[in-house]
Amino acid sequence: SLAGALPRLLGGAGTAAGPSTRAQTVSPHLATTGVDPLARLRTPTGLAGCIASLTGPDDSGLPLALDYASFEGKPALVVLLPDNRPSKVDFWVVGPTCTQAESALLYYARVDRPT
């Protein structure tokens, strides 16, 4: 569940500097098809463009955590961004087609920051 993953993501399993260790494992889709649908989002340019679609012009664009995962059985990128309120975080789940022009939003929630 996304709510259960929040403390793990903020606890250091994923970082703003790069994907979590889970991203280094072979995704089920890649294992069965030989194609990684999230490959573009694993590049600095692809990732930066996607994150830019989720942030405002005044935001730093630096996520608190990233995780390459699946959502409802589909490949997805989970991005945790700071909210303008210190007690909240923004939880974004986007599909592989996320670009600067289109977020490919699958799920969004503003949640309480774990203490």
C-alpha cells in the first residue's frame, strides 16, 4: 500500500540522488517481455522532465524519494515531493510516458509527513 510505503521511502530506501535499490532489480514486465517501459525515466533527462511536470516553477524539483515500481499491475514511478506545508508531502505515481509536458498521472495524494 502507498500509505505503508511512505515511512520506508522517507527513511532512506529511495533518495533524491537516484532510484531506490528496488530499481536495480529486474521488473516483472522486463523479465517477461525483454523491454523496460520505465527505461526513459531511468535517465537523468527523462527523470528531470517528468519531475518538472509535477512541480511548480518556484519548486526546487528535488524529490524526497523515488521508487520504480508498479501500480495496479502497470509500471510506474513513485515520486515523493515536499509540500509547501512542512507537515505534508505530495505522493505522485506516474506512468512510463511521463514527460515535462504530460505527467501521465496514475495517482496523487497529499499526506501527512510521518514523524
